[in-house]
Amino acid sequence: MKKFFLLSLGMFFLCGLSLSFAGGGAEGGSSSSAQGGPWVPSKDIEYIIPASPGGGSDLWARAMSNAIAANKLSTVTWVPTNRAGGASAVGYNYMLSQKGNEHVILAAHSGAMVSSYVAGWAQKFEDMVEMICILAFDDVTLCTLTTGPYKDIKSLLKAAQDKPGTLKFGSDQRLNSSQYAYEMLKKYAKADFNYVQYDSSGDAATALLGGHVDVAILNPAECLGQVNAGTFTPVATFATERLSGKFSGAPTFAEIGYPQIVLREFRGISATLGMSEGAKKYYEEMGRKVQQTPEFKKYLETNSFTPVFMGLGESQKYASAEMQKIADLFKEVTKK
Amino acid sequence: MFENLSLLFFGFINVFTFDSIAACLFGTVAGVFIGAMPGIGALTGVSVLLPLTFAMNPTAAIIMLAALYYSTMYGGSISAVLLNIPGDTPAICTALDGYKLTEKGLPGKALTTCFMSSFIGGTIGMLILTMSGPFLAQVGLKFGSPELALLILLAMTSIGWLLGDDVICGLFATALGLLFATIGTDQAAGYLRFHFGLPNLMAGISFVPLVIGIFGFSQVIELVTQRGSGERPKIKIKLRDMYLSWAEIKRLLPVQLRSGFMGTFVGVMPGAGGTSASFISYIFERRVNKLGDSFGTGVIEGCAAPESANNAAAAGAFAPLLTFGIPGSSTTALLLGGLMMWGLQPGPLLFTEKPEFVWPLIASFYLGNIICLLVCFAAIPLVLKAVSVSNAVLAPVIFAICVVAAYTTNNSMFDVFFMMGTGVFSYFLKISKVPSAPLLLAFVLSPMLEKYVRQSFDMTRGDPSIFVRGGICWAFILLIFGFCIAPVVVKRVKALRTKT
Amino acid sequence: MNKVAPLVCIPVGLYWIIMGISKYGLWISDGPGGGLFPVLCGLLLIGCGSVLLCRAAKSKEKFFFDRRVFQLVASALAAVLGIYLIGMIPALGIFILLWLRFFEKQPLVKSLAIGAGMALFLFLVFGIALKVPLPLGLLGRI
């Protein structure tokens, strides 16, 4: 009896073992980095989304991973994995904990990097991840209700200058690029709005639709449906040039005399720290390739992204410089 | 309105294609199963299935995901009733009375009540959606932050009714709920608070591991300690018990109708979902129902109210999604993302420009609802077997499910430890007779209150007059005062009567 | 035990109040700050905690500790730690097997069937159908 027990226990162990290998089996396969030649992934890549399902970063990562799979750019799957929370802090800390793991990358968005500079995080984003590439600008616009009193940026700014503290500025969370945009308007255009914080830009758009705020700061993707239907009017863009399509009516701030007011949110890929050069090159190349796929192109177009390519080194430098600029303004604001 | 009916008819004609019906069938069956598994709910289900749908045609794809969404509301009640572990967060209130019914030996009756209420609630929601979806969505938009803050306050004043016999213990539980809710990112300014340097706490405490701990793991402990002491009598289950008598159906119908209407409306409002809908209607029903005082001891009305409300809310959430392209809950936000991926632009134009997409979807709701009901009734004899499994076997099996489910929420081992911690903690609360309902209610509602109050003050730079800005606000304020004063008055009147 | 919970809660409530007032702020930039709700929570905790403490001091009710609770929690904790070693699914399967065999004194074949069956079920549902990246433990690294 005892023998039988031991035997079955052993068999069970084997069962468990094979199970755990079956789980790993999909990820197994030969690693060719050891055989010389360029680095290629030896198992599925964990594509971390530092936000919840359905948000901008989530769609970004899923669109990219689908484009990669549809065009067979990679032998392995890029598995989008949500690690949301703490204004992206959870996702970034996860990246830090995976230091040196070459099969973990992150959907990078400038908003989270702003938070790492100004929201009291223990580390800045450069100390947690390394930028691989920037693939698109996700420009922000100001939108008003078409049926509301403010049809263009001049009348809106004038109202905010004349009656400070009465107009409501719907936005997502504080200590983010949206607040930077708000502070710039205050500093350079002397327009004094009331900052109303919502959980997400989507909620801010809902509030604008209900007439609870006078203006909302939104990415084109977040208001395209409303703009197409004519319920929202884009009155200005924070980009350096006018956007395309339905947004072309909205002037840049330089056009109306405030050249300092510029904000370009960007999206791309970040990697864990301590990744080998070969792996970094691989991801950079994948970024370049995916940008050219018809699926991803279509995604960029429908969401009114502006495609751009900044590779290794360059993207990191650009991101750091932008963040420093934003952090300086926040410092100035909080000093008062 | 008649135009809508003819459009719905057109939708029905289109929904009877092989693709659509297969999608609907798969979605409902998967949804009932996913709903019944503790820890994974509609959100996980939809996000897992979303990538699979990119190859499908958009109508079939959304029919499948929508079916999955509302059928999890059915499934959630199964494990809530049988095992006292809500399959998904909207089923929390169902567990309060449903499991008590199981302990009384009436699990079949509880399940029948749940499914019937789900069906009626869902149908009410769908009818309202068909008839007046765009109008309802307009009304929902009228609810800005101050109105929502007052609505939540109204619900919070009702915590008193949930406190149980011992008010101090109930308040203590409320305080614990608040304590958990304050951990993480603050709702006012976005700063981190009380995270003690732990990245896992920065996002705040996840609701699902908390619920699994409070219900699931503490239930495991109870099963183990009860073993041998003979507290839980072996239940003999007869299928005959699952039928409701005519009198019971008559008793339930007003409850289901009330909760259905209320649930639809809560579902339409921005930011609220099935969980808030079921909480609010459970509290409301407890107040207005004749049997209100015996809620929580195992009455079928206690199952009917939340189940009817959460299904109605699932249907109601589609009103703002289809009318304006704005999500009412995190699951519908995900569906919205799906729409974009399928090449559809959600927005106010969807109804007029894509009737061939919208109306078959709405028609599929009716179809899916009927399939859900049939699937669930067919499953009753099968799932009832779970109750007849001995506690000895049940305990480790439930534990294993709890661990995997807690992990799945955020793919993190931290949640597993947290789940076990809260499980032990809430077991001790249970034997100290501290109720868990106020804790969960405070945990769900207080962050929303904090957020809406902050937004209201943001709008006016600290001027509180915004809370009396319109008719809706005044109505809520009067209700709050009424609800606070009513019990005192009732007590006085009763005291006077006994004197004379 | 009845004293332990209030005794823990009172200092926690105090900490919540102090942090709420000093660090997060009751009222910042014309609105309720991040500290308002923690302070409310702290006050409620201290209030209820002290009443419960007084009550516990008066009552003579002996708290009785069930040994089985400790056994369960300890073995459950061991199973969870086992996840780090051999992965989630095998650890839970083995936990079920051992628990049924040695704690509940169930027949071996039954325990084995339930343990392996559950492991297979969880693996199929979570690992395959839901594509959850379940932890593989040290074994998975090999």
C-alpha cells in the first residue's frame, strides 16, 4: 500500500511537472542568440500596458501586437498584459523589478513619464525603463460644445481672462501632461480656468457633452466621434502644426500669438533596464517595421496620430528634455 | 417609438444568421461560465476574447462580447448562492441572502429566483433601451459631479440599514471599508497616499481579491472549522424545491420591476455600473419592502433585487455607449475600444449611420437573454450537485480557485497574499459578529464620493453653492433629509402608540 | 481577541489622522484635499475602536481559538510559498491531494483524482482558455 502511495505521489509530481512544462512549452524553443547572429526572442514577449483595458495605451499595445501577428513580423507572440494603477506607477515598477529580462517591454506614453517627474515617484522614468523608440505623436486639442457659447479659441481665452476662476476646464488626472497644458495657458495666455479632474479623458469628454465643463482637453481619438457628428468643436491644438481632417479648423497656439504653448504627447516602446544591445536593436527594428504595416498605419490614421520615428538614444534624449521642461514649469507653479 | 419597433424588427431579421446566432450562443455560454468562476468577471472575459474577434465581422463580434457581458450577470449568482462566493462583484448582494437560503436547504429556489429576476431585469433594461435609449442617455448626461455626489451620499446614508443589530460593529466595518479605500492614489489631486513604498499598493487595493478574501477564503476557514461540529446539516436536495409557487412569483414581481427600472437608470449614468446598481437597489428594496427587516436572513426578495438590477444595468450601460459613444463602465469602455478596432467609429452618428450594426445588436440582446435563461435553468440540476459535495472536499478545492482567481486580477502574487490576509481577518470579523456588507459598501462608494465632491468644488473654486444648482440636486437633498429623519419619526410614532 | 482588533485599530486610526492632516491636506486649492477622507476614517476607527475596547473589557466572554484555523492557514501559506518553487498549478494540485489525504483522511484514489482533476481544470481554464501568465516557479525557469 505504501509503495503504491509513493508511486502515485511520484506520478502526480510528474503530472504537475509536465503541466508546468506544457505551460512553458508554448514559450520554449531554441534561443539563437547563443548561436551568434542577431538577437531574436526565445519566448513570448510580455508587452506591459501600464493602464487598464480600453484606454489609449491599451489600444496602442493591442493594435501593435495584432499588426505584428498579422504580418508575421515575429516568430513569437507579443502578449499584451495590463498592469494598471497609480497613474502608471504599477507598470513602471514592474519594469524595474524585471531589470535585465529581455522579454519584457512597455507601451510608453509621455503622460506616465510626466507623472514620474512630478507626482512624487521614488524614481524618474529613466531610472526604471529605457526608451527604445518613439513612433507617433498623440497631439492634444481643446474642444468645446458646438452648441455652447465659445465657438473659437479667442472668445474662450477672452472669457477666461475677463472672468478668472469661472470657466471649467475638464481634464484627466492632475500631475499629468494635461495639467501642464493648463498651467501653460495660465502662464502665457493669462487664461485662468478652473481645473476639474476626471478619472480619464473619456470621463472629461462625457462631462463636456453634458455641459458640466466649458472646455475639455482631449486627444483626437477621444473626441473623433463627437467631432464628426458636430457635437464638439476643436478650437485649438497644442501641436506645432495644424492637424489633418476634421481637426484642420483648429489653429495652433503659435497662430494666435502664444508660440510658447506647445505640448506633444508621444507614444512608443520602452524596454527594461540592463537589456543587451542586440535585444534593444531588435525592438527598435520591430518598431520601425510595425510602423510600416498597413494595419498599424490604419490605426494611426483613424486615431489622428502623427507618425514619427525616433530610435535608440534619440528617443530617450527627446523624452528626458521634454520632461525636464514640464517639471520646471510645475516647480514654478508649486512654489507660489 | 414605432419607428424604433420597426427598426428592431429589421434587427431581428438580420440577427437570424448563422454567424450572429452562433456568436450569441457562444457568448452566453462562456459568459455564464466566466461569471460563475469567482474572480474573473465580465472585464477579464471581454479582454481575453477581444483579440479573437478581430477576424470576425463587427456585428457578430460585438454580439458575442455583449452577450458575454450581460450573461456574466447571470453566472455570478450561481457561486454566490451555492458557495457564498460572488462570481463577480455585482453578485455580492446576491450572496447575502442567497447563501442563507442555501443554508436553509433551498438553493434551488434561490437560483430560480436569481435567474428569473435576471431575466426580468434584463428585459426591462432592453425594452427601455429600445424605446428610449437616446432619451435616457440625454437624461444621464444631466448628472454631473454634484448630482452624482449627492446620489452616492444618499446611498451612504442608507448604510444604517445594513449595519445589523449592533450599530457600533456596523460602523466599525464601515470604518474598515474606508480604511481600505483610502489606500492608493488619492481621488482629489492624484498624489499617492498610504502605500508604504509598496508598488502594489499604489494602485490601491483591488476589489476582486478583497471580495474573494472576505467571501471565499473566510468561507473555506468556516467549512474547515464547522466540520465535525455538525453545524451545517447535510442538505437533501430535491429538484421539486426549485420551483417557485404562484404566490412567491407575485411577491417577487414588484421587486423585480422596481429594481429593473432603478438598475437601468443607474447603468445609464456615467461611471456607475452593475455593482453600484445592485448595491443601491438592494438598499432601496430593504427600505421599501415589507420584509425589508428580514433581508440578510435568507429571503427571496433579497436575491431578486440585486440580480434584477445588475442585469438591467448591463443593458442600460449600452444606452450612452451606442448613443454618444461614451462608456458607462470599464467593461463598456473595453467594448468601445473593440468598436474602434473593428473599424467602427463610436459616436453620436453610430445610430443613424450604421443601423445595420446597431439594431441587430439590440435584437441580439433579447435573443441572448432568452438563451441565458434556458442555459441557466438547464444548469440548475447540474450545479446543485456542488452543494451535495461534502465540505471536506469543497474546502481545498475552493481554496485553489480562490488563489488562482486572486492572482488573475492583476497577474500578481501580492494579491494572493492580500486575499489570504483579508480572508483570515474577515473570518475573525465574522466570529466577532462584525458584518461585512457595510465594509464592502464603504469601500465601493467612498472613493466615488471623494472624487465627485472634489470635482464639484473644482468646478467653482470652493464655492459649495454648486450642490444646490438645480432640481435634481434639491430632489436628492430632500430625499437624504427624508431618509435620515424618517426612522426617527417612525420610532417616535411607535413609541407614542405603545404609550397610548 | 476581542481586544486585539480595537487595540490595533486605534493607533492605525491615529496614524491615518496625522498623515491626513500633516501630509495630504484637509483642504487644498479650494477643495477637499487627499487628507479629508483619511481623517474621517481615522476618527470613525478610533471612535468605534474605543467603544469596542470598553465593551471587550467588561465582557467575560472567553475567546476560543480553533486549532484547525491555524492548521489551515499554515498549510495554505505553505502551498502559496510552494508556488514560487514548482509553479501555481502543481502546487495547488499537491495541496489538494495532501490536504484530502492527511487532514481529511480521504481515500488515496479519491484525493489523487480530485487533486489532479482540479489541477487540470485550472490549467485548462486559466492557463489555456484565459491565457493568464500563471507563475511557473523555479521549475519553469529550467
